[in-house]
Amino acid sequence: MMAIYGPLQLILQVVWFFIIAHVIMSWLINFQILNLHQQMVAQIWYGLNRILEPIYRPIRNVLPDLGGIDLAPLVALLVVISLQSYILPSIFGFI
């Protein structure tokens, strides 16, 4: 069972890191601290968007339209945290 539990935890930790990096980067871009005209910034930004958009899209379809506020990263973080804390340990019998 640990052969499955360990990699799942690692994947969830990487997804958590990508979501946090995406949120912080979006703030920095919106406050014009980072500029998408810089090649490295644009590559990281578009890479994170390509990785996280398949996760965000189904969440955005369920959430109501709130104008300029995107709650999909928050919901995705809550799902990742709940998977890490409650669901995976109970499935693998660690609770």
C-alpha cells in the first residue's frame, strides 16, 4: 500500500506547489511587478496555465460567474488539501 500512497502524496504536493505558484504569479502580473513581455516570465506563466487549466476548467464550469474573481484555484487547493489530509489516509488505513 505504501507503494501507491507515497507517489500519490508526492503528486498532490507538486500540484499544491503549482497552484500556489500560479496564484502568486497572477497577483504579481496583475500588480505589474512581473511583465509577460519578459521571455522567462511568459514561459513560466504559460506553462503553469497549460498544467493547471485542465484542473481549473471543470471547477469553473460548476462555480457561478463572479465577474473578475476566480475562485477555481481556491477550490482546487481545498480539494488537494482534503485529499492529502483526510481521504488518502482513510483509504490506505492510516487513521
